[in-house]
Amino acid sequence: QGVEVVVLQPGDGQRPRVGDTVTTHYVGTIASDGSTFGSSLVRGAPFVTEIGVGKVIKGWDEGVLQLTRGSRAILKVSSDYAYGARGFPPVIPPNAALEFEVELLDI
């Protein structure tokens, strides 16, 4: 359980720290069927948030802290590190494991 990080493309070595503001592009999918539930690319704007402080799901807080600027990775997030038994109706079903392809654009 938790988050598994699969690096697709290494970055420059600079990692974000807890409380840093990160700029990312992502595509989020339901792990069980591969359906996309969200994408900054489709919206046409990067996703900007503070990381490591509980503003996003635990899988993102822990996973993005393992990336480096410029890297691309898959974050495989168990349901307890995502939206858990409640899910995020109607987009994410209860107990859904999620996968995010994330590019860390800037810190």
C-alpha cells in the first residue's frame, strides 16, 4: 500500500522539499480500467500546488517529493493513499487505486 514511483525520464537532480510550490503536468487514470479522470494537459494549464502539506492526496504528497525537476514518472497510488472508501463521486469510485503520469516542470 502507498505509492510506487516508476521514473520514465530522469530530471536535473533537484528535489522539492516539504512546503515547496511545484508546477506539474499530469494525467490521472483509474488503475483497474485505465479510464482518465483528470488531466492538466486537457485543461491546457499546469497544476500548481504546495507539496507535502496535505493539499493533495497522500500519494501525491509522498510521490512528487521523490521526483526531480524535469522528471517524468508514473505514480501508482493505492486507494488508501488516494480517496479511500469514499472515492470522489462521480469521478473516482470507492476504493480505487489510481495512476498518475506526472511531469515535474518546476519547483
